[in-house]
Amino acid sequence: MTKDLNSALLDKPEVTHPILNISGLNVYYGESHILRNVDLNVFSGEMVCLIGRNGVGKTTLLKTIIGLLSARSGEVNLMTESILRRSPDRRAKLGIGYVPQGREIIPKLTVKENLLLGLETGRTKGRETEMMEQAFELFPVLKSMLWRLGGNLSGGQQQQLAIARALMGRPQLLLLDEPTEGIQPSIVLEIEASIQRIVKTTGISVLLVEQHLHFVRQANRYYAMQKGTIVASGETKSLSNDIIQQFLAV
């Protein structure tokens, strides 16, 4: 492991309070009550997985954390600061990285140009070369494709690019919405390994929505959601077959 990656994208903070603390969160689409009194914590240097069937509110929760959706009530704190009234760009500057479902890289920009967009948070000013090298250590395939248009990459390569772009901003918290969706199994394993490496070597905390059971089990803890409510939580090593059938099986 190189010195750069060990010092890495974030100096690991020594904290006992959560990086992310959500309490009593309620979110509506019009008059439809989508998230109902959601409580959730993510601590420094851990991976937390949010599981549940399609349509239960998982993506809505991530979009609310990053600020793309507004909450009717409740609290979302990053470290000790309330961020509910902060704009999405301000939340990114405070240290939240977001990789949406479907990746949303910019197809007409090159790989390098997509990566450079991640510097817009201002958290890595003057460290472009360092952050690029760290991205290439995690996702070596990107280095050989710097001048290729993002739209010409495979789905797995686009996902790696989207994650690397988010990491260019040196987040404290990385939100990942179904990072293995539609990706071939061999690349899924590469992405799993890279995310584990990010958590273990940088102290970045990860909150991900995921359906792939093998990936779910890589997390430290899980929260299960049903009809917009957190209905179960615990360490992933304690995930029972009953819970898996209830919240993951199609």
C-alpha cells in the first residue's frame, strides 16, 4: 500500500459521535408521505448498508441527505452541524460525496474531465495530481482511458469513474446508490474490493443502498427499510435468512 493512499483521501478523524446522524426524518412527495420518522447513524470509518425492496424509500433517503429533496421535519446532521437548510453544493463542500443510481457521468466529457469535476467542492484545492493518482490506485483502468469519452465506457467502467469522481472531492461521507446494478459479476467484485479499501485506508464512511447480498455482507451494519420506515437494524454478521428473505429476496 502506498503512502499516498494511506494518508489518502481523508485524514481519519478520531471521533466518537456519528459522522451522519438522522433523527425523526419525514419526507413527502406532494401529499404522499415517503419517509416516516427515519432514524439512522453512520460512524467514522464504517460501511453501512441500507436494504429493502424497490420503492420503499431508500433512494429518497440518499437524495434527502445530499439535499436534492427537502424534508418536512426531522434532523440531518453531518458531524455536529445541521445540514437540512444547506444547498446540495454546500453539503458537498462540507464533505458529502454522492454517486447516484445510474451513475450520471457526463457522456460528452472525457474521463479526465469527469474526474476534474469532483474537485469543484474545493476540499482538495491544489491537490489535483495527488487526487488523480489516488483514483488510479483504486481504479487502474481509468488511467488508460483518460481521453476516452465517458459515454464510450462500459457500465462497470462508468461506475468506477463515478465513484472516483466523488472521491476527488475528499468526502467524509460517501453515499452510493446501488453501485453494482447492471454490472457484470467480475466488475462487481472489483468495485466491492475498492470500496472496502476506501473505508479501511482512508477513514471515509460509506452509506450504500445495495441488493447484492455478497456486497451487503461486506458492510459493518445494516438498516432495513419498509414503506419508508426503518424496521430492522444491526450488524451484518447477524443477518438472518429470515431478514434476507423479507428485505432482499425478489
